[in-house]
Amino acid sequence: MDSIKRKEGWLKMIEIKNVSKSYRSKHVVNSVTTDIPEGKITCIIGPNGAGKSTLLNMISRLTPLDSGEIKIDGKAIGDWDKAELAKTIATLKQENSTNVRLTVYELISFGRFPHSGGRLNDEDKRVIEEAIEYMNLGEFRDKYLDELSGGQRQRAYIAMTIAQ
């Protein structure tokens, strides 16, 4: 899987410094400082309500920070162009659903949107095929998501994230 393996400048170091987020008076994330190293698997663990999803949402700029700083490859998260950020990082929530009836291939192709703007080229199609192969979804590529088991559907969402 050449395009899913590390490309020069593809994987980034994420730096998190004194990041906090509160909702009303409840501190959800309080002065978190850590680095997420390039090329490593990093787990964020904790009990329900500990702020794991909030932290990931702040990294991907879906939730604004109250204070602190997040950098990807030395560049402040707020300075990233939205499209370039979407090409650099992708997140996948534990629970996913869509109201549109999509095939596995169509879902995975959405992962290429930041790269293609909705007009898939040969490179996008190659990356989609690699993600399908990597997640062992070949036999399901033309099936609709609602025809899959929960685990198969989750693998399709993972493939979409990989394609992104």
C-alpha cells in the first residue's frame, strides 16, 4: 500500500500545549500537554466524559480551544487552510451513520474529497482501491452500507479515513 505508507511530509508531529476546554463551568479538558509523534500509534484513553473526543475535535478544529496551542508539523492549527488540514489529518468517531444510501465504494470515495473536490482522478481511484484492499472489503465494494454487519460497516468507515 504505497500511498497509505509514509510519504515525505505526509505524517506530522502533533504538539499539544496547555490545551483547555470548558462547557459552561465544567472543565472537560484541563491544561493538556503532550506530543503525538510522527509514525507512531498513540492511544488516548480514559473514562467516559474525560474529554478524549473533545481533545480530538480540537486537534481537527471541529471544536475551538478555550486556551492553549495545538501545532501540526510546527504550524498552529488555526493557521492551516481548512482543505490542507483535511488532507493532513482525519478522525473517525466510534459511532457513525449516514442518512444517504451509499455503497462501500461511494463511502470510501468521500475520504478523497479534500484531495479531489468531488472529481475523482486516477490517483484518487487508486488510493480508494488500496484502502478497500487494505481493509479486506473487496467483496463488499458494491454493497450498500445498510446491507453490512456492524463490523463490516466500521471497516468501511476506517477505509474512508485511510483514503483521506
